[in-house]
Amino acid sequence: MQAVSLDVAAKRESPVEFKELGRWWGTDPSTRSQTEIDIMGEQDKNTALFAECKWTNEKVDVGVLKTLVKRSQLFHYDNVHLYLFAKSGFTKSCVEMAEDRKDLALVSYQEILKKMVESSAS
């Protein structure tokens, strides 16, 4: 899922022109524990994209979104874009929370498949 999500993040009218794109591991200073970000793309010192990928049979809930927001705040970019990729979609509360954020895109596996079919047809 992460490899496909990287491809979609790079091609899906991304607001970030990536200088670097990959996974990030490090220490969260607030918890003093190791943490990871599934996808982190940097354009420059001011702009970055952060994404979380969930390959589960349950819909992604608000907790995953809040964790992504918190982890993105470990960095000091002025212009941040967030993506959540999910196999089974998103809960109603997650969708509602996302609607309040202009910096966040929710992407379901079905949407990824649809974009891949559209790309191969053109």
C-alpha cells in the first residue's frame, strides 16, 4: 500500500513538488519514544507533505488523523499538506474532521484503483 500511496501522492495533483520523498523514523521529544511517518515529502525548508497509510479492514478513525497531525508538528514547516491513505475508507467522524481542514486529503484504496484505471486508459 505504501508504494502505491507514494505513487499516488506524487501524481495526484500534489501541492508539493518533492525534492525528497520517503519514510521517516525518529524520536518524538514529547514522549521520548521512537515514532514513524509512513510518507514524508519535502519540497524546501518551508513546504512538506506527511501521510499515513492504513491497510486494515476497519475504516480509519479520527485517532489516526490526530496522530498524523501531531507527528507532522515534530517539524517546523510553514506550509504542510497531510494525506491519509486507507484500504477500507474512513469513519464519518474522520471525514467530518477532514472537511474542516484545507491541508488534508483522505484517499481510499478504491480511489487509488480508480485513478490507476483512468491513468492506464489514457
